[in-house]
Amino acid sequence: MLIKYLKDERGVADPEIAPLILFICLILISIANKIFNFATN
């Protein structure tokens, strides 16, 4: 969804920005995982 938005903004998806988005998503997922583990313990 975010990548589609960036495509609409720029006309073409930046090849540099796609790995960056994936990297940010992975960081957010790991942070959410830690918070979830902390909350359940």
C-alpha cells in the first residue's frame, strides 16, 4: 500500500526506496514482537 502510494507520488517507484521500506517494516515488526512478548510475560 505504501509502495503504491510512492509510485503514485513519483510516477515511478524508486528502486532505492523499496528495500528501505522493507527494512523499516522489519524493524517495526521486531519492535512490535518485543512489545508483545513484554506484554504477555
